[in-house]
Amino acid sequence: MKLAGRILVVLVVLGLVFLYAAIGTFQVGSDEEAVILRLGRYHSTVGAGLQWHALGLDRVIQQPVTQTIEEEFGYRTIDPGPPAKYEPKPEEKRMLTGDENLLNAEFAVQYRIGNLRDYVFNLADVRAVLRDVALASMREAIAKRPIDDALTQGKGPIEFEVRARIQEIMDEYGAGVQLQNVQLLIVEPPAAVKEAFAEVTNAEQDRERLIHEAEGYAGEVLPRARGEAKALTQGAEAYRQERTLRAEGETSRFTALLQEYKKAPEVTRKRLYLETFEEILPSMDKIIVEEGQSDKILPYLPVGRRVER
């Protein structure tokens, strides 16, 4: 009985140990990480998969770390729809520009958890701090610029500057967040002057359109003009080479003829005389009369032909 009792005790202990180990296991999702606190202090960070913690000693905090978190400024989505419904927040979107004009700006900030330990321990409310930092950074960036810049081509630089500024401050706080994007959704003047600023925006857009059209026309005309200039240059070069070769040929021919003339002047003159007649006689009307027969020929009048004098 003593042996059986001991075996029973061992089995009970093993069962309790197994039960304790089984209860202490937990599953971490593929998009999550978990922070384990032992006796209230940080112990470790674990990734996806089946994990274990000491029941009664440890506390587990799990958070998605691949999910993008979005904060809305100047509005709130009350129904994603479709169609989506939004609630305006005028106190958040009212801002002052560098030239002392009022501006309404709605924007969104997307971020992820970059370091879960820092995200959990370093700030009591990361979301509240990030919202304050983002709103202050946007107002600071818009306050540096005139209203025309903020309404038109300045949106991209503002987004870039605000994103960098938020990341810098949150890193200083050790918030453990990684900024993904800052997007200006609506930037417009107050309703009282909205129509006048719309005209300014339209004029700016027309200016940009005309610039693009002019650049497109230049891109079309300049290559064609360069091609025509190149063709004319090549044609002139070919004509120059042709005239040069022809002149060189005529010079060589005259030089050869001069050499022949020096050797036999009389023969050369007679040959030139005959060659000249060979060139001009085929294109002329000719009447050949034998010597001593001119008194037997009837008068000849070329009727129908033009007689040149």
C-alpha cells in the first residue's frame, strides 16, 4: 500500500505539473507579438506560434504588429459604408498659414508598432501622444507656408515634413511606433472666402496645364527641327563633295589636255574643233550640198518653222 500510495502521489504531481504547463501555453498569431511580464517586470518578447508563460507569475500582453493603425484629424469616420459617413471636427482642422490666413485641413496618419516593448512600457497612452504630436507638427508645417502654397503644389512637401517630424519626436519618446504615411485629404479655405480661393486654384491649374502643353510642343518641335537641320547639313555636305569632285575631275582633264596640246598643238586644236562639232551638230538642222552643185538647187523655204535671225 505504501508503494501504491507513493505512485499515486507521483501521478497526481505529474498531472498537476502537466495541467499547469498546459494552462500556461498560449497562441501568438502570425501578425502578432507578445510581451511577457514576470512579477510585473518585463521578461521577454515572443513571436508567432505556440508559447508558454508561468501561470500566476507572468502576464501576457499581445498586440498585432503588422496591422496599420490610422488616426483621423479634422473628421471621424462614423460609418464605413458604403456610402461612408463622416463627422467633422472643426477644432482640429482649423489652422493658420504663414501669411496669416485661415485654412481647414483634414489629414490622416498611418503607423505600425515597430517595437512592442517600447510601445507597451515607455508611454502611458501612445495614441494620445501621437495625436498631439501629429496635430502640432501639421500646424507647424502649414504655419511656415503661404496659403497659396498649401492649397496647391505644397501638399507633398508638407506631408513629407510632417511625417519626418512625427517620427523624430516619437523616437525621442521611445514610443515604439513606425510611421507609414501622412496624407492631406482636404485642404481648403474657410467657407466665407472659398469661392475666391477656388478661382486662384483654377488659375494655378491653368498655368500648370499651359506649361505642360508648352513643354509638350517643344518636345515635339525641337526633335523635328534638329532632324531637318541635320538633313540640310548632310545635303550641303554631299553637294560640296560632289562639286569638289567634279572640279577636281575637270582640273585633271584640263591638265591632261594641256599636256597633249604642248606635245602637238595643231593636232590638239583640230581634235578639239572636231569634238566641238560632234557635240553641237546633232542638235542642229543640216543641209549638205556638194561642191559645185549650188546652182542646181531650188530655193528652199522652211515653211512652218521659226527662222531665227
